[in-house]
Amino acid sequence: MKNSENESNELSVEAIKNLSFDVPAIEIQKARAAEIDLKLEQATSHILNEVLERPKVIPASWLDSGNPNYTAPGAEEVAILINSIIKNQNVTKADLARLIGVSPKHNRTLNAMIKGVSFPTYSQWRLLLVLSGKITVLRIENK
């Protein structure tokens, strides 16, 4: 039994010794590394520009209502923000309506906001900004 074990081990070792691997040339490896570096650079650039980058000048409608420079958003800004949330966050109009506290029935209120017929309240506007990722909310608790 011991002899057959050694033989099977020897066969395995012998089989491994006879294996050949196709190792790519150094130029191919360098090209692959350069491609990976480029993709990493593109991904980093996308994250910095699209996700983390905030505008150089914060729009007045993004400010807190206590700020004297705050102005209510315009119809076009509301429409763009609502449509971008629906598209980028993969939510329906009815879902978004529920999230900001308006009736989802036939999407009337949300459609009116998109068309510029009505405007969101300040709290609804802030929720839209948060949902879109334009602003973040920090919660500071008293201890």
C-alpha cells in the first residue's frame, strides 16, 4: 500500500514537472498593466468629477433657508432635478412622490412640478436635493 502511494505521488510530481505554461511576453504584460492603469485613472476621474465634485459656486437654491442668499429654485431647476432622480436613482414617479410626501395618484403633483405649474415646498426641495446627492445632511446630536 505504501508503495502504491509513493507511485501515485511520483506520478503526480512527474506530471507536474511535465506541465508547460504559456507565459506572455513581457511586452504583453506591460500593455495589460498600462491598460489597467488607464482604467483605474478613468474610474478615479469619474468618481472625482461625477460623484464627489461639488460645484465651485453653490447655487443659491441649495443653501439653507436661514442663509440670506437663499432663493427658491426655478421651474427648470426643479424639472431637471426630478427627472435626474427618476433616471439615476431608478425610482418611479409614484415612488418619488411618496418619498417627498405628495400624492402619487396619477403623478399629478410631480408632473405639475416638472412642468413648472407648481413648486415643491422648501422641505420637499431639500429632500429632492438629498435624494439626488447634491447635498448631504449632517446630524449633530446633543450629549
